[in-house]
Amino acid sequence: MVPTSSRSGRIFNKTWIRYAVALSAAAGALLLRVALSPFLGDYAPFITVFPAIAFCAWYCGVGPSILCVVFALMGAQYWFISPVHSLRVVGTAHAVGILAFLLSSSFVVAIGEARRRREAVLSAAQLELEEAVGERTAELDRTNQSLRELSARLLQLQDDERRRIARELHDSVGQMLTALGMNLAAVGSDIERLTQTATRVNDSAALVQELSREVRTISHLLHPPLLDEAGLASALRWYVEGFAQRSQIDVDLEFSADFGRLSRDSETAIFRTVQECLTNIHRHSDSPTARIRVGVSDHDVRVEVEDRGKGIPPEKQSEMASTTGMPGVGIRGMRERLRQLGGSLEILSNGKGTLVVAQLPMAGTPTTTVAA
């Protein structure tokens, strides 16, 4: 509720308006008394004046209130007190009545002014409190913005570091392993006459080849080159095929027919979200199947990852939905990635499976393919 002093301050914010209102109130009170004259005669000449004085004392201040008292007294003296149409004071009773009116009016004005000043102090205190709250709110907003920017920066640095490690593994370790395999193969051909030694060398060469494949797989899982070169659709198909072979989970991947390239950040966020969802299905759901649907509309991209496992317990769902809960690191990472791009993440589970729905706006320009 807006304080009365605030309302009156907005209405009567200029001195001449307050004096005009005071004169209008006194004139209105006198006109009302004129209208009541057939019923009251010369009895109670000030009966309609006191409400006007109280109104002026409440809203207009001391000066306008005094003007209202003087104007009302002169009007009542002129029209309603004998001798009418005259301002002369006749007799002691007449003088006592005027004095009583002035004292009563002064008391009303004093009470109104005290109330006005008290309301002014309260209004000033309220304004100071609102300003302090506004400053604290702005400071909190700035802090939250800084935290969001820091979180986004950390996620970006994580992706850059994964990309760098993947490149280093592929360019340096992978090539050195290839050279080592070639050397071992040459040594094996030179010592074929030594059957036992050749067998061991061949076994070592096979191990090196297997290790090279594992390094290549780890490098691609950290940051698949297809994601930058061919786009999200190719990278997800490659990842889903490998995941299905490793986990023995039947994964169905669907893309809308008109799906094209997105911005690099959007493609990375969707890939990491699907990657985290499939990892959780393998670790926790005991589901033999999984289904991934990626669709695009004029305004957003929608990704759905669904399984037919044992679902998420109700207490875990409440913890993930609560703003103060502590969901897993993977879930927090998915939510933060999507939120930084203006998207959202929703997790639905009914005890017979889990559905993860991620949405991203169609913002940003598509990434361009850069030849290696």
C-alpha cells in the first residue's frame, strides 16, 4: 500500500496547488452549508467547515490550512451568523464562539501537521530502505552474472583443453606408436630365423597396434574430429555406433530430414549432452535399449534421449529438481552448457524408464567446415 504522504506529495507537489485546494475545500464547505440552511437555519454555522479544515490539515500543510480556516470563518460570519452579510462581532457570546472555532481549528491543524511530519519521516525511511534493497539486488545480480560468465568460461576452457589433448594424442603419441610398430615389424622380419624371438616381437607389434587403436579411440572420444569437420549428425552416428558395440545397448538414432549445421557451441553442447545421457544409461539404468531423437524447427533444436530402464528414484528426482539440491556433476554440466546458450534441460522418469529433453534456440551462425 502506498503511504498517504506519498499520495498527497504526488498530488500536491506544488505550493499554489495546495493553496488552491484549501480555498476550494473551504468554498465547498460553505456551499454545502448554504444548501443545508433550510434545515439548519442559523444553527451550527461551522458544521460543514470542520471536515474541510481536517482535509487541509491532513493533505495541504499549515499555510493552506490557516487560509482555509480564515476563509471559512469569514464566510460563516458573513452568511450564517447574525447579523448576516456583515463581519461585525456582536456580543460576548459571538466572540466566544469565534474563539472556540479558532481554538478547535488550531487543534485540528496541529494534529494534522504532526501526522504529516510523521508520515514524511516514515516515507523517507521507506525510500531509503527501498534504495538499499535495490542496491543489494543490483549487486546480487552483478554477482550472479559474474558467476554465470565464470561458469561459461570454465566450460569453454574444458572444451578447448579436450580439443588440445585430442590433437596432441593424435599428432604426437599416435605417430610415435606408428613408428615404433614399423621398427618392431622390421626387427621381426630380420630375425625370422629366431622363431621364439620373432613370436614375441610379433606379439609386441600386435600390442602396439591395439594400443594405437585405443589411443585413437580415446582421442576421438575426447573431441571427435567429425564434430568440427562434418557436423553433429556424423559425429553422433560415429559415437552411437561405437557406444553400442562397447556397451551392448541397442541405440536408435533419429535425425529430422532437414537437419543441417549449427553453431560450434550448439553442436558441442548437444554432443556432450547425448554423450552424458548414454553414459548414465550404461552405468545406472540397466536398460537394453536407448532412443535418441534430434529435431529442428524454425525457432529451436529439440533433443530427446529415452531409455527403458529402472528409472530414477523419487528422492533423486526431487534432489535434481530442487534449486538447492546437489545433482551429479554430469547433470550440472549439461544444464550449465544448455543454459549458457539460452536452452533448457528437463528430466522425466516414471519408474519404467527415463526421458531427457534438451532444447536450444536456433541462434548463432552455422559452423563452417575447415579442411585438415
